Amino acid sequence: MSSAELTKHITLTVAKYYSEPLKPIQMETVISLVCRKHTFTLAGTGFGKTRIGKVYYCLFPAYKKPIILVLNPLDSLRDNQVLEKKNANIKAVNLTKMNFTPDIEKKVLRGDFAFIYLSPEVLLNNPTFRQIFFDRQFLSKLVLMVVDEAHMIYVWGIFCPSYGDLGARLLAANRVPILLLSATCRPVAIQKILNSLKILPENVTMVHGELTRPEICLIRVPMNSSLGSCHDLKRLFATRNIIPDNQIPPTLIYAPTQNLTWQVLRAIHEARDIQGGHLDPDSSFARCYRLCTGNLDKVDIIDGFEDGQFPIISCTMARGLGQNWEQVRCVVHVGRGDPSSISQMIGRCGRGENNPGLGIMLVETNWRSGKNKISDFQTPMMQSNDDRMDALAITPVCLRIAMSLDNL
């Protein structure tokens, strides 16, 4: 089949399931996968990278029970993706140590689940799934392996040395293409990821999309108070008697540590003149979501936010970086964080059609052990993560351009 015929066939298939055609980058990625080529797709948050896997799945006849394996280190994101697939009438499961029962094992082998989401730890260390992965019946149905948030292999690799074994495990499924997805990946990170996965650069098709989001307005706010006090957040909110809670746009406030999320709640409730509001678990203004939040509380917070019961969540990266919430209009990032994830955090807002977003970064321009002037950067081409955060705080360049250059 020629390239033109393949493009036409994919277009007709997409028209059966979606009202919108594929974007050029999505089409290029799907064609590369059909040709059984390992593919690394770089595109900004909200671009529609998850749609690529669904379109590729639809190209296979249902009676063959095709299986797509999706690796993601973020548990909350896997749950979110499973929910999206169920809403689209596609059977999916998030395999964890707690829910991997013998009954689920049989369903996985039979091909009852079209999308299987799991963490790298389950893929590498779970003896039950290891047995399933090398089963001929399972491999005969496996059509694609996806590494979502691929940059996390580079970011977390130093803490999870076992990630270095991912390549050997994934390549064991002979002739099954691997799709790597990321919204932010520097060239050094791409090289490290491919080395970790034991994939030669010439054996990977690179698909580059737009990494910035022009519909999001970026504002950098220098911090006047200490990071530990979070008093600078008070400048963002008026008192409740001026603006009621139900008129505040849905907002996510990311803090680098769990302790700081609590201080964020205290500061913004004080700004709203709500005394002791940060201690109220049923606050109609803001609530907290972090790793140590109870499972039932996490469900209540997510459901309450989606239903409009309160407009603000103070959270850490445990909230996940790929949640598809179209109602989020503003994202605030406080202090120092992971440079590779900041653009993704900001990308939580402004999703959907004609839905502009606002990204606010509260930065430390005078860090005690940092580089606080442009002249402090003696080796600009060799920057650590701390150097990149210092540069982001003081750069005179447009932030959107700076983030784009960082990924070149």
C-alpha cells in the first residue's frame, strides 16, 4: 500500500469514530507505527497525543482483540486514562499490585482489555505480569507499546535504576513498535532515553510538533516574600466579599513539596479573609491534593472540583501531569520545581476549543546559592536543572520562546 493510499485509509477509518480529522503530526505518527517503526513524538500538552493510540487501535479488526500496552509512572494519570477509555466504550485496565487478581490475569490473557496501563515497576518486577508478557497468546495480540511521559525515564532514572532494564523488556516483543510520547524533552534527555531503552537513533522516527501553547498567556511574578510563607500568593486573590468563590476561575496551584501545599492553602485563605479555612476539609474555596492524601479523599476532591463545588486545588506533582480537564483556566507554579515538568504543569489550563488559559510562575530572582544575574552564567550551553530554573527566573527573553529554545 502506497503512502497516499495508507493516508486515505486512515482518514476514512478516523471519520467513522471522530468528527475531527487527524492533525498532520498525528497522521505522521500513525503512519510510522503502521510501518512498524519505533516513533518518538514530541508535542505540547493538549495536542492530542493520546488520540494516536486510539486511532492505531481502530485500524485493527475487533475479532483479533488487539492489545496496546501503555507505560506511565504516574498512577493518577493511568486512572484518568482508563476512565477516558471507558467513556469511549473501550475496555481498559490499570494494573497495579493491589488489583492484579487471578481473574484479571485471565482477562488480560484472553485479550478482554484493549488498553493495559501499568507502571514500569509492574512491567519489570511483577512475576505474574512477567509470565503474561512472554506468553505466546498475549504476544500474538500485542500491537503497540506506548511509553507515555517518556521524559520521566530521564527525570526519575537516577531514583529508579531498574528503568535501565525497560529497553530489554520492551524489545523482547519482536516487531511490535514502541511509541514514546512527551511534551517536553531536551536533546540531552532524548539521547539518554534512547540509550536507556537500548534503541539506536537511526532506528527511531522523530516526529516534532509545536511544544508551546499560544492560547496560554504566561506571566512571571518575582517573589518578594520567602517561599516558605507563600505570602506572594495573596496578591492573586481578592477578599470573598469582593469576588465570591463561584466566580473564581478553576485553578491548580502547584507547589514543589507536600508541606508547602498546606502553606499555600493557609496563604490563599488568609487572602480571601477566611479565617481557619485551610483547616476545613469541605472548603468551598480551595482544597489540598498530595501524595499522602487518602484514596477516598482524592476521589472526593477530584469529583468536587469537576462538579464546581470549589474552584482551587493546591497540589504537588502527585496530581499528575496529563489530566484532561477542560474547565481549568489558570495554573500557578510556586518556587523551584522540575524544569522538565513546569511547561506541562502550565499546560493543564487552556484545553478545549476557544478556551484560553493563564499560566503564572512565582519565581525566586535572588536565590542564596543560585545564579541571580545573566553574567553568572559562564557556560550557558551546559546547564544543570538548578541553572535552568535560575535562568527561567531572570531571562529577559519571552518565556514562550525561552521554553521552545530549551527543547531545541
